[in-house]
Amino acid sequence: MHNAVMDTREKEGQESADGLIVAVEHLVRHVRRSSLAGGLSHTAASALGRLHREGPQRLTDLARDEGVSQPNMTQLVNRMERDGLARRVADARDGRGVRVEVTDQGLAVVRQRRAERAEALGRLIDSLSEPERRAVETALPALARAVQDQARGA
Amino acid sequence: MHNAVMDTREKEGQESADGLIVAVEHLVRHVRRSSLAGGLSHTAASALGRLHREGPQRLTDLARDEGVSQPNMTQLVNRMERDGLARRVADARDGRGVRVEVTDQGLAVVRQRRAERAEALGRLIDSLSEPERRAVETALPALARAVQDQARGA
DNA sequence: TATTGTTATACTCTATAACTATA
DNA sequence: TATAGTTATAGAGTATAACAATA
């Protein structure tokens, strides 16, 4: 029995993923919908969250890390600046560059949004059985780690 | 120890969610990025997937179920029709309505896209330990079920 | 010459308001 | 009058190409 399992080990993830991907799609949609409150778009929230976690950053670096084009990030920063969520400051060391910072207002919105998402996930988790809850607390961090490992490898 | 745990049981989901939401955000982003291939937008893929699962539907029903406005769905169906992924057919029972169907080409694209997402998730799962894998196989369906229960309640 | 950022342009996706046609 | 759908309009988010300014 164990040998058979080990022999097909490489295919296992693939096979179970076929069924699991539907579950992930439902979860993805739910989380995305729960976080649109606060008037903050997904894109803006993601960029602001990064600026919050990692501090002020070059526009180019922010574009690269967020996986969007440089013109896209220029426009996103324009919108965030207009909405009082972020600001541009000149880069003292490089006359070509600008550094993007979160404003206090932007910070407050980021926190509110994260709380909303956490609350939505918390409601989900509360409705689970105790073993399922433990499984979630193992599975989610493990998957997040796998995502980061894969990002590094790729 | 167990008593203390049980006493704070109601708050547990909320507290762990604060940390888990970061994991979910990483997973959400990863899954979304892995599925943009095939030239199919997230919106179109979601609508096509539903039409595939549930069969031809009224445009209004599709808009409601997908959680978008009716004009939005009109335009989305326009784009999908133009791209050969779906078609409008007159509703025999109601002269006002149209039914939206997936074309064979649309079906092929939906299948390809789902396979891509499943492969991406499969790669993630393959990099986990055996206990983590089992946790994922418990956690994801449980969360998906919780999402659906919540959608019904709300 | 290479890099940083912006501007120009175009397309998808989204919403609300106004409209047409049918029930 | 109410419902199904489209059209009009506007704004966010995305990309590539062309450009300006600095290194």
C-alpha cells in the first residue's frame, strides 16, 4: 500500500488539485468580495499594503514587486495621491526617481480593509468544526509559504 | 489548558484570521496570476465557467449570479460573442429575454484554463509535506463549503 | 547609452442613468 | 406598470510605444 502511494506521489498533488481548484476559486471570490469596502480598489489596496509593510519605495520597484507595468503604477500612484492615500517625494540620491509613501489616511484605510478581510475569514473559520479549523491553520500558512518559495524559484 | 481554549473558542477564528488573512492574500494572488494565460480575463472565465457548469442562462440571471450589473453583463457577453466564446439565442418563452450559451471554442478555453489553475495548485501542493497536504485536502473543501453556506445565509 | 518616470493611446471591466421592447 | 436588455457615459485598471530627464 505505501509503495503504491509513494510510486504515484508525484501525481498526487496534481490529481487532488483538479477537485481542490474549485474550492480555491470559491474562496478567492469570497475574500475579494469581502474586501471591496472602504472604497479601496484591490490594486490600490495591494500597493498600499506593500508600502505599509516595506516602507517608502521607488515607483519602479513598486511596479515590479506588484507585477504591473511602470505606466500602470504611475497612474495608480496618481489616483492614490489624488485620494490622499499616498504621496510622491523626491529621491535625494537619484534625481530621476521618486519615492512613494503612504499617508496617515492611507494607513488607516489599509488597516480597516485588512480588518474587514480578517473578519470575513474569521466568520468562515468560526463555522468550521474543530478538526477543520486545525486543518485550516496548518494548510493556509503552508500554502502561503509554498507560494513564496515558488516565487523565489521562478 | 483545554478549558481555557474552549472558553475563548468563539474568538479563536477571529484571532487566527488576523494572521491567516495574509496567507490567503498570497494564495489569492498566486492563483489569479496563474490563470491569466489562454487570453481569458477573470471576468469572462468566471461567467463561462458558470455557463459550463449550469448550462445556458438568461442574461439577467447570469448578471445576478456573477454579482455584476446588467449593463456590465451585456458588454461582457458582447466581448465573449465577438471572441467566439459564447452566443446569444432568443428565449422562446419570453420575447424580451435572451439565453447565453457557451460555444465549443469557449468550452475548450474554460477547460484549458481550469487545467492551468489546477496545475499551478498542484505544484504548490507537491511542495508540501504529507501532513500539510492532508490538511490542505481537509481545509480547502471545508472553507469552500463555509463560503457557500454563508452565501445562502446572506 | 541606460535607467526612471511620464505621456499618449487603446482596451477591458465596472457602475449608474436613460432608453426600447415585451409581459 | 414592471421586467429584460441595450445604449450612453464615465471612471478604474491594464498594456505597449514614444518621450523627457537624469545617471
